[in-house]
Amino acid sequence: MKYFELDGKKLSSFQLGTVQLGMKYGLGVDSDKPSEETALKMLDRAMEMGVNNLDTANNYGDSQKVIGHWLLRQKAEGKELPFIITKIGPLKHGSYDILRDDVLFQTEGCRKELSMETLDCLMLHDFEDYEKDADALRKIFEEMKRDGMYRVSGISAYSRHDYGMIAESGFDVTQIPLNVFDWTRIDDGGIRKIADAGMKIFARSTFLQGLVFHTPEDLDPRMAFCIPTVKRWNELCKEFDMEPSVLAMSFILSVPGITCAVLGCDTEKHVELNCEMMDKVKELTKEQMEILHEAFKDTPANVLNPGVWFNHT
């Protein structure tokens, strides 16, 4: 397992995404979320394999409650506790007092559900909330930190958002989408701005809803427009002699400034497979990164947007 330093702690570069522990999630999901018993076993297994870094949010169904129950058990048994990022939002705007009251209310709810007096990391889930009231939110977050409600602050964003504004926020971390097919925010310097500001960058959606695991032959017919991208991807996996998951993750962790990757898991076995994959990840050479850049720098927008994949005939 690979690790990095944050808040004086050594954290795994595999951050376990836990939305699946609290609700159905993802395209084409037709199975129920794991039982709490299964979820607790997944968290146990993750810690056993060196994953001490979790991601959740107050709108991930029961995820925070499940983690909170698990944390109480960990504490009672004197076991190691992970670093936990949780997120709040959307927020109520209108006046400073309305916004402050809502931020405090949502944050207190996270602390209660997670059974944590001080949150490891509190993140704004919606960049638009920050965009509307940046100065006010910085002030509120500073107050909460002084009061010991959290230790590390952050903002979650999408590729379309203003990375320069994130870099100037003064927050400690950010979470953004990034995958090998989308070089937009690398090429325009957005990711570099955030990194240069000293923020840790956590990448999510690294497998682009599983597209990296497909071949041209097994794609849904409505996704025929993805065939050229997937074909070239399969060729490069063979050329680099790397499994799709390993190459996709090696790319992520080879991008300057990227600290770790958020990976969701549905089962205990899935946790194990992702840990085994992380052990195979390596830093790509400059030449390999240039080859990937040349192959995917102009990936069509519809390939990068899972929301339109099944809307084509």
C-alpha cells in the first residue's frame, strides 16, 4: 500500500469511498446496498489491508451512521481509527446567519452520526455553495476550526469549476474527478494551480464508471461512439503490459499534485482486489505519460460524460 502525509498522519493513497455502504449508487445499479454486517466486515478488511483513509458525506444515505457504529466498536476494542473525510451541503443561503446556522447544523449532524467529537476533515460537497458565499464560508470554517469541530478543511468540485478559486480558498484539500481519458484540467494548468497552493488533491471517478474495463466488443451498442477511445486504451494496456485497473491508477498517481484516489467498493472481495491492485501501481515514465496524453488529449466530450452514454441510438 502507498501512503502520504496529512495532518501529521500517514494515510493510504487508496481512500475507501463509502457511498455504497449507505445507498444504491452508480449507473445501472439494481442490487441493494450491503447489510450493516457486511459493511462492517468491509471496513474491518480495509483496515487489515492498510486502508486507513475513508470518504463519506451526510447525503450518502446511512453511510455515516454505519461508519459511526463501526468507529464506536473500534474505540471500545482499542483498535486503530482511520482518517475520515465527510462532506456537507447543499447549504441554505440568504444571509450570513442563515448560512452559518445551516453549516453548524449539518456539521453537528456529521459529528453525531460519526460518533466523532472532532471531525478529521470537513469538506464542502458543492462548489456552488462556496462560489455563492466564499468569504462567509471561510469565516464560518475558521470559527469551527477554532472551536475544535474539525481539523482539516476541503472543497469537492467537478471539472467545470474554477480551480483557481479553489487554489485561493485557503482550504487544505480538494476532491476532483480525474481519469486517463480526460486531460482538460491537466493541460489548462488547473490541477497545477491547486497543487502549487499546497492543497492535497484527491481524485475520484478514476475508472470513469468502469469504461476502462471494457473492450470494443462488450460495449453497449448505444455506446458505439466510445469504441475508438476504448480500442486505443486496450492497445496501450497491452503495450505497457499492465492491467487496465493498474494502468488507470498508475496514471492518476503519476499526475503531479495528485495525492490519492477515492475508490468505492461493494463487497469485502472488492476491497481486497483494489488493495492488490494498488500494490501493483507504479509511477509512469515521462514517455508513457506522453503516449497517454497524445492518445487521449482530444477525447470526445460524450465519452467523458456517463450521463449521456445510454441516450444515443
